[in-house]
Amino acid sequence: MSVTKSKPRRPSKDVTVVLRERTREVEVLYRISESISSTLDLQSVLKHIVEVVVEVTKADSCLLYLVSTNHDELILRASKNPHPKLIGRTSLGLGEGITGWVAREKIRVVIPRNASDDPRFRFFHNLPEDRYQAFVSLPIVTKGHVVGVINIQHKRTKRYHDAELALLSTIANQVGGAIENARLYEEMRRQALQLDTLSQVSETVSSNRLIDDVLELIVTMTAEMMKSKICSLMLVDEPSGELCIAATQSLSEAYRRKPSLKIGQSVSGRAVKEQRPIYVPDVRKEDDFHYRDLAKREGLCSLLSVPMMSKDQVIGVLNVYTSTVHSFKAEEVKIIQAIANQAAVAIEHTRLVDKSFEMQEALAVRKLVERAKGHLMQSRKMSEGQAFRLIQRQSMNMRKSMREIAEAIILAGELEEQVPSSLS
């Protein structure tokens, strides 16, 4: 009796496809896990995420938005294809556009064609989203909270398969934790830098440096701490009632030469008049900001203007500009206010020292003038008034200070006394 050996069955086509998809999914997730665990730098993490998503989906464009620290808007933080200058400068509110809707509802949106026809779509003049046909928007969720949104776009119509969408959703869920960890690390590093900066400012203020050097160091350290495009310190000129730039770390001559401001005028002038910090999300769109053209040329965006307080009196402002939209946290405002007040203490101390020196100088001059008057009254038989007017007239005619004239009269008198005694 012969036995027929059966050939091993080949896996069906469906099983092969599933296995291939599963293998690909594991490889992609491993790559993402490996790349995002290799660094805690937030921008590097976001860049890795975008690169992997573009490779997996063969997308023509990928945008990654993060929810702001105030949880009131989404800010573009990483992208593939749109111009890098748009990073950090493009934002939209929760519920605004398809992206904002996805963030608010925590539901993905899949549009295979004519994405711009969707009633939720919002057109951005500086983003090429309207030129894409297919569109997928996925929420990035961690611990039940949306931390961001990933948008994948294709120029041509595209039918997104269930397996592909499932992989994208898995990626979005996996990267949420990595983004939060990177944010926490960035926050800790930022706080450490703030404390270190505040300590350095205190040390600088108490040093024996010249006041101009102190102010330059303060704006430089503040700019470094806040990653500020421009940081400037403006002081109140009491006679004119104007704010003038006293120090800035900016190399821009156009900014250094910008005209003074009247108290109450523009954002900085209001901060002085109202004696409170004033925040502007985008000075290029702020009607009250007087130098919008300059801001556009210099690439300035958000501004925090903090009054410099000394004994309940405002003596100036500390301005911090960023190149992208930045919502200043309460603790950031407190740190900058503390730095501004430290600067005010240094300035007031210098002014008191100068005033004390001026008083001592005035007293010394007065004593010299009194001695010179006494010599004239004795040697020339003048009255006190006549002697003083002579000193005053000589000062004006010879264009020398009264101190110099008085010293010359005293010296001449001493010489007159010594010459006869040496001849005798």
C-alpha cells in the first residue's frame, strides 16, 4: 500500500500580506523607539518622528503641531517640506481648522481627496496645505491628554488602508510619551538655567564693574536664558519724559538707532506708565507697537516688556523679544521681573554714588572758592561780593571752571608770599 506524501501548504496571500505588514510595523516601531530614546532634546525627537512618518507613508508633506504650554493653541514645531522659518511661527487655536478640530475632539481625520473642500479646512497663506489632495490628521495622546497633532499630506488622491492608518495611530500613541519626557527635560533644563542666570545677575550687580558693563551683561545673560532674538534695557530720561535704549545685546544697528519713546507710548511706554509687565504674542500684528516694519526686518515676534522697579518707582523697562510665538509662563515673567529689579538696584546705587560724589565735589569747590575770595579780599581790598564776581567773570572769559580759577588764585597768592621771604 503506497502512501502519498502531501506537500506543505504555502501560506495564503492574505496571511503573507498580514505577516509582511506586522513585520513592517514592528520594524517601524522599533526604529521610532530607538531614535526617540537616544535623546531627550525635544527638537531632535520631533525631527525623528517626522522623518519616520514621511518614510513610512511616502508623504509629500508632514507637519507636527504641539499644544502650547497654556493649552490654548497649537504651534507648528516640526515639518517636512514647508520652509524652516515657519517653525514656531505658525499657530492656530484649539478647534480651529481640521488640525484644531482633531486636537479638541481627539479623533483622527482621513480625507482621500480634495482636502481643502472640507468645511473645517483653514487656509494658511504661508503653508502649502491647499495644494495637497489627500490628508490625514492624527491626535498625539498621552495619559488621556492631547499633546499634539500629526498631519500627513499627499499631492495626489490616496486611499489610506486600514493597516496603514492603524500603524500611524500606533506611532502617534507611542511618541506622545517621548514628547512629554522631552518637554519635562527641557523644562528642568530651562529652570536650572533661569536660577543660574539669576545668581549670575546678582553677582554682577554686586561687583565693582562699571554700570554700562553691568547693564550689557544683564541683557546678554537674559537673552541667553530666554533664547531671545533681542533683549534691550531702556531707561527713563526724566527731563524729556522719554525711554532711551541703555543696553542691548543685539548687533543690529537699525534696532540700536531706533528713536526714543514717550512714556505711555507703544508697548514699552505702557509698561512704564501702567507699572506692570505687558505681553504681546506678535508685535508685527500689534497696532500699538510703533516699530512693526523694524520687527518684520529683524524677525521679531513675541515681546515681554517688564518695568524696572526701585522703591515703587519705575526707572525703565527690560524688553525680551523672541523670533517665534512664545507664551511666557508666570514663572518666566517672575524671573525676568526679578532681573529687571536687580538692574534697577544697580542703576539706583550708581546714581546715589554719583550724586554723593557730585556733592563732595561741590563742597570741595565751595571751599576753594572761599579761600580764593579771602585772598582777593585781603590782597586787593575787595568786598566779598566783588571777589566772587571777579572769580565768576574770569571763569566765563577764560572758559575754565570756577575750581580751576580758584586754584590759580590760591596758587598765585602762595607764590607771592614765598617770593618776598626768599629775597629777604
